Amino acid sequence: MRRRITRREKRKKSKQVIMISTICLLLILGVGYAAFQTNLSIKAKGNIKCSGTIAKDLLLKEVVNSGDGLYKDTYEITRYFYKGASPKNYITFNNETWRIISLEEDGTLKIIKDESVGQQVWPDNTLWNAPVEINTYLNSEYLNSISTNYDKIISHNFNVGIIDDIRNDDLANQIYEENQIIWNGKIGLLNASEYLRLNSNVEMCGTSKKALTNMSNCKNTIWLLKSFFWSINAAYVTDLYKATILGDGGGIATSIGDKIQLSIHPVLYISKDTKLCGSGTEENPYTIAN
């Protein structure tokens, strides 16, 4: 009797062992398959290259009339500017964070480096096209340091004319003054009038005079709110040409003396055939398709 019971117990235990082994094997195979699928998915995603869309075609789909975003300019109607506190205009260039300033009539993108590349002096009575020392630095040492996307940089016209009255209330005339002197090159700085046009609060911040009067409000409706940095334009002040200063509340000012050092944020144009991927957010910036 004991032998029969023992045999039954043995058979029962044998079945349990087989069942447990089968379950373990199925679990191992399941985990392995899932890991294989995950690895395959990751590799597949890593190997997918975005073919991209021509920048002009992509961005023109995003034009807005209110809030933060890309606006058609009211002064130069063939240009579009990113306005507001937080538009989706982030772009990766040279493996760095830049921001898109404008979409130009010729399809090029005007972009500005988010971080400063250092500080320099802009002496009195020197103009960008003289050239000022900052110009020389940006178009030699700094330009040569760009290793990625270099082929997308094009020589372009920059409006470097002198502003007659830095506290003017006539932006159209200021734009006209800036456009009277043209410098063609690869790397420049932001125009004073362009800085004003990045503000979505046109009523309170749309001219130099208004922006200076309402700085506490204007700083909340412009994305390019840096500590003081140089503009590409000079201004005429009491028989001197003085460099213009941007930032700190959305207004424009002029340098005091000729020894002041301020930040430099390079500005350049990338070619009209550039294709972009991404959505322009800080988390998913536009990238240049290969």
C-alpha cells in the first residue's frame, strides 16, 4: 500500500515539476521576446531619419494673429516675426540652442544664439560696417568655431544704419533709418527695431519710447529677455555715434562711455533650402534634417 502511495506521490510531484518548469520557460521566453521587441523598437527609432520639411513651408502653417507665435510683420509685410513670451521657435544649430527670430521673404531663417558668447567693448564713434571689433571676432574666430551645420550659414544683408533718436515713437521711421546702411556678411547682431517687433504687446511696447515707458509690462510679453546685450545699430547722441543696447525689460538704450562691456548674442541666416524636423518647443526643438 505504501509503495502505491509513494508512486502516486512521485507521479504527482513529477507533474508539478513539469508544470512549474513549463511556466518558468514560458515566462523566460515572454520576457526575452519583450526585451527583443523593445530593443528592436529602440534600434528602429534610432535608425529613422526625419526627411524634414522646407522651413518656409513648415513655419507658414503656424502663423497666428494673437498670443505667442509667428506673426506677419506690419512694417515689412514679406517678413514674419516670432512674438510673445514663449513662442515655439527653438532650433538646434551647431548642437546648441538657438531661437528663430524671423522668416524672411527669401525663405531664409534669421536665428539668434540663446546663450552669450562672451562680452566685449563697443567704442564710441564706431559703426558695425567699419568694422567694429565685435564684427571681426564673430566673422573670424567665432565663425571658424562652428563645426556643425556650417554649410547652412549664408552671407546675407544686415541693416546697420544709424538711429537718429533712440527714444522715438515712430518705428516705421526707425526701420527706414536702419535700412539706409547695408552690411553683407555671415554673422551679425540683432537690429534694434527687430527687438521691438518681438514683443506681442504692440500697444504698450511697439516703439522705443513706449517700451521704455512701460518696461515693467513689456518684459512679460517678449521671449528675448536677456541681460543687456549689444544691438547691431548705432544711435546718434550729442555729436557721437553710440552703440545701442537691448534687453532688461524690452527697451532700447545707448552705451554710456566707450569702456562698457556687454554680452554678444550672434545672429545669422540659414539657407532657404534648409529642412526642419521637430515642433519648435524647448523639449522638442526644430532640428536640421540631414
